Amino acid sequence: MAKRVFFSFHYQDVIDFRANTVRNHWMTKSDREEAGFFDASVWEESEKKGDQALKRLINGALYNTSNTCVLVGSQTYLRPWVRYEIMKSFTRGNHLLGVHINCIKGKDQKLKALGPNPFPKTAK
């Protein structure tokens, strides 16, 4: 049974085609059930609506998901909305998975250096 997955990413990685390579993986399968996930992401263009509107949009997109996949690029760790999505996912009890995407060639056919881990450090 396919899981509903919320994808978190830095929008620049969409522009560079790295994030969508992962998110559109389902297109290589006969259907989304075979791919194993449904994409519940939201687009950053909604930032134009203000912080509260974006929080509501993210919270709504996380509804009915059980997994959050953070697509980790070079600058993902710096993005405040990615950190918000990680923390909301954690408090919801979603499974969290980070996938480094800089080994995927961008639209310029180049690779980028791995970015730092965007997941918060846990206390010991």
C-alpha cells in the first residue's frame, strides 16, 4: 500500500531539477501505488501569502501523511520553512527520512557538494 509522503526541500533544488527527479519517480511506474508513495508537498510560491498562510498550507499538506522525506541539497539546512516542516513532522509522529540529492545532476548537468544535515541535533 502506498504511503502519503510530504516532501520538504529548498525551492532552488526544484529550479535546478534535483528535487523533482525524486518527487517524480512515480512517473516511471505504472501508477502511484506501485511507486509506493503519494506526494503531499506544497510549493514555496505560497510564501507570497505571508507566514501564517504558509504555516496553514504546510500543516494542511502534512495532514494524513505518515512520512516526511527531506530532500537535502547544499542550502536546505538554512531554509527556515524546511526546519518548520521537520519540526511539525516530528511532532505529528511522521517518519523522517533525509535524502541527499546533490548526486543528481542539475539542469546545468553538474553535481553540487553535499549540504549539511538539516535535522536538529538530539540531546543525549
